[in-house]
Amino acid sequence: MTVEAQSLTTESGAPVADNQNSETAGIGGPVLVQDQHLLEKLAHFNRERIPERIVHARGAGAYGTFTVTADVTKYTRAKFLSEVGRQTEVFLRFSTVAGNLGSADAVRDPRGFALKFYTEEGNYDLVGNNTPVFFIKDAIKFPDFIHTQKRDPYTGSQEADNVWDFWGLSPESTHQVTWLFGDRGIPASYRHMNGYGSHTFQWNNEAGEVFWVKYHFKTDQGIKNLTSAQAAKLAGEDPDSHQRDLREAIERGEFPTWTVQVQIMPAAEAANYRFNPFDLTKVWPHEDYPPIEIGKLELNRNPENIFAEVEQSIFSPAHFVPGIGPSPDKMLQGRLFAYGDAHRYRVGINGDHLPVNRPHATEARTYGRDGVLYEGRHGRAKNYEPNSFGGPAQTDRPLWQPSAVTGYTGNDAAPSHAEDNDFVQAGNLYRLMSEDEKQRLIDNLAGFIAKVSHDDIAERAIANFRQADEDYGKRLEAAVQALRG
């Protein structure tokens, strides 16, 4: 069979049957490694730029401590969470998503909130954002989404046509776009914004019981944001505004802190919850699962060298410790591969052994050898397992509990929960806003949509907001029409 001229293909030329949904073990199940189109897309995407990060290139970081303030041992066996008062060293990297390494801090963009815990059982990385949701729910769409946010291959600029074409064709983005163009879309500083794990993760206790959790980091400095006009002025006058603010606050001894909370769902409740609890485009309503305070995060030490400690810092959501693990969240499943692969390409196969990345309380005991940055730390020790020479051996106890899966493999994305809807939560968020907040949201969205050159792209984008809330769409349509004349 000849591949048609307009058929999407793999790098080897085979036709692609589905470019919207990863292949899973049953509907809602974990993603399969046999989905080579997904792996090829993510691996290719990770190698498109050098040497800076493809996303989250512009960042700042600091060291600090996490202190446990509540007993959570009935939910997790993670040792760093095992007793009230226990402290763990951390490194936190903030970032914007779309801009390059030389871009400004004060822009309308999600902020990365990547946290490394140097625990006694190895490093635990929690890679989140300053929003509890995201634009898409499946990692197979991530390279396409980021391409719309980056420079167009012809114009060399970010194009409104590309951004709104993708968002309009991806209605699941409506919730995150409402967040992004609302008042919290441009934080005044890294200190004055919340952080979220965003994904759903597994906690498991000593008895083997499983819980699904979401992390919240509530700023103790209070939420402060910039208007579009304030941000444009600040970005032009001081592109390094957020990095400078964080560094100087720590130098003054004004250590920023966050109250750490989790939402906890017993595993048995997930299957019959009103919407898919592993959908990254949705939040768990607090009335269903109230946040519980578990700790305090403080940043109190600046890095000595930005390149060595901030740019060469690496984070991967696959870095778990006993008692914590992944969920069937399809975005998280893709990131389990993509983040580590990006760092192996960008920093090198031994990047985990740089000072900012290596474990503090234990050493990494592996049989991996050689490669860039390898300093011969294993000496003459054997490089295979099992062996008869006293080398490290497996524990026979998994870090997390297994999850049951059923059904046939495939790319089906059919809803399996009553409220698997792309618009309900976006509409709820809009209706929670005050009249002034709604007007600023409309103005921010309209100013961007008005730049779109194709009427059908603009109309499709507005239609998504109308489905979230009739008033939302009606006001936005009128505002765009007024700007476009």
C-alpha cells in the first residue's frame, strides 16, 4: 500500500493512524511502551534545540528546606514524610514555559515549579506549575502544543494564528486558557504565586493501601499579580525582574515560604468519580477532597553559579521514592519518559551525578558506566548483576503499588466518567470571578484573538468559551469584534 501524499507518517515513513491519543492498556489505563509513535515524537521533540531546555528554558532557582507539619503515615511510607518536624533539603527551580533563555520574566505564561527533595531514600522530584491544570491531557499532543507557542518556521515569531488554531481545535485547553488570561496569568514575582504538582500521584502506606494525591503549595507571601500593561513595562525595563526579586529577597534574609497541602482520594473512589481524576485539565473540587496541610517549604539559600546549579539542574517526575509513585494520568505517563530523555540529551547521561542533582543522604549504586561526564567513580567494581562480588542487589519491594488494568490495547479516548467534559470547569472558574476580574479576562483574551488573521480560527476559539459559559462567549465575541472593527 502506498502512503498518500498528505498522510502523516513516522520518521521511517509509515502512516500514522492516530496522532491525538496514546495507546493504552484499556480505556484510562497506563500508556504502553509499544506505542512507538508516541516515543518517537517525544524523543525527537527533546532533541530539537541545543543547548537550552526546549521548554522552561528561562528559570531561576534556590535551595531550602521542607518541614513536615502533620502525620501522614497512614497514607504514605515515604521516610521524608514519616514524622512531624522532619526536615529535608530541597532545590526549587522556577521558570517560564515558552520563552527562550534570554526572554523576559514578566510575561503571560505558566510558571514551572520544579522541586527536588534530597531525601534519605534518594531524590524525589515533583515537577509542577503555578496552575493546577494544563492545556492538554495526553502527552502525544505536547510537541504540537509547544510548537504553536514557539516561533513560526516561516515568520520567526510567535503567531496568534498558530496559538488559537491549536487551542480552538483542542477544546480541553479552555480551562487552562481561562486561568492563563485571568488575573493570575502574570505573577508579580516567583515569591507571590502558588505552586501545584498538577498531576495526580500515588501514595501507598506500609499496609499496601493506595491513595491518589494532588499537591498544593500556597504562598505565605500572598498572591500578587501584574496587569498586562504593568508586565509590558516591567519586561522592557527589567527582563530579569523575577530572578532578581527572588535572589535579593533571600540575600536580605526575607526567606519565602509556602504552606504545603495535599488532596487525598482513596484509590477505590477513582473509578466511579464524576470525572476522570487523572485528567490534567481538571481540578478536584475542594468540597469533594478538602486540602490537608502537611508541611512548610522555605527557600533560604541562593545558588553560587547559575549555570552549574540552575541550568544544569535536572528534574524528572520518574524520580520517585518508596511510598510514592505514578498514576494513569496520560500526560504524567509521557513525562516519565520525556523529562529524563531530555536531560540525558541536554546535560548528558551522567547528569544525575552533578552536585546539584546527586542524592545527599545516599549514593547512587548502579551498574551504569562510561559516557559523557563519567569520572570512573565505580573503580574496578563489576559492571553486571547478579554477581558474586558483593555488588548492590535489588530490594524486591517496589516503590509503589501495582494498579489493575482491563480491556484491549488501543488509542480510544472515549469518556468513561459521567462528567468527562472539557468545558464544565472552565465555566465554573469564569463564574467564580468578580465583574472586574471577568472584564480583565475578556480584555486579555480579546486582545490576543483579535490578532488572528483567519475568521474561522477566531470563531472556533470563541465557540469554546461560549460552551463553557454563554455570557463568557458572548462578551468575548463582542470584544473581539470591537477590536477588529
